[in-house]
Amino acid sequence: MATEKENSNIDIMNPLHLHPNEGPLLLGFVTGHVTRDPTNKKKQEQWDICNSIIISWLHASMSETIKKLVLYFDNARTIWK
């Protein structure tokens, strides 16, 4: 269990911080409900980071045979389909 001192090093304002309550939001990447903003550069960067994290989670849960088939897909939604 994390100590109070360890928790004080967590920057919850960092765009890379993923809180456990964001599970439904992250699921939106594979269902297609969370899409990449075509106009806002900052949101595009944040979406790309989260999408990459989810892709790595998906890859980690696949057999090597399936992973080879989707290795170069760049969208979590496409991999999920």
C-alpha cells in the first residue's frame, strides 16, 4: 500500500495521470465514444497518449499470433474490432 509520502509525488494534474475512476472513459476509446478532436492540438496530444496506453494494454493481453496481426494498427478502436 502506498504511503502518504509516495502519494504526495503523484501529480494528478499531469495529462498522463490515469485515475482508476477513468475506467469508463478509457473504455470509450475501444467503443468509439471517445474520438480524437480534429481541431484542438492539446487534446489531440492527450488523446494520442491515452490511445497508445490502451493499445499497449490490448497488446499485453493478446497471444503472439493475434498481436502480429494488429501490431501496426494505430487506433485502439480498430484493434478492438
